[in-house]
Amino acid sequence: MTDEGQGVVKTKIARKLTDGLAPAILNVIDESHHHAGHKHNHPDGETHFKVEVVSDAFEGKSRVERHRLINTLLADELAERVHALAITAKTPKEAATG
């Protein structure tokens, strides 16, 4: 996992995606600072995230199925603190070809 800072929500997201997808690559990026002052932004951040996941678990799945899988794994966070989640989900083969 990359990106500086380890907030509580970011750590939960990383753990759940790691446990559920066994990713080869996982980047969890808190982009909340880009949304300062917006309605759903929290003063401590951790409301807007981008995740980049490369996993064999996505093999044979459509883009929608991959996003649904990630959203299911992160259902608690999405129901509570996380307002926005941008997702990039690839298989290792897709990641290797760009």
C-alpha cells in the first residue's frame, strides 16, 4: 500500500481489500483534501478515497462486477464515513499491459 499517512478509515479499507482480494498491488489514496469545505467532507479527512487494486480475483469479471465486489467489501465504510470512492480494478495481466 502506498501514500503517506495512515488514518483509521484508510487502514480499514486496506485491510478489508487485502483480506478479500489478496491483491498483487494495492494503493489506497485519501483524496479528502481536494474536497475541503464540501458538504460531506469531515474536518479530519478520510471521506474521499481512490483505490487502485490489481488482483487475480478480478479474472473473468466485468468492470461493474469488480466495482460491486469492492463496494461489498467496503460496505460499512461507505455507509458511514466514506462519501466517495474512485476505483481502478485490474487483473495482473491487464496491469502488465498498461
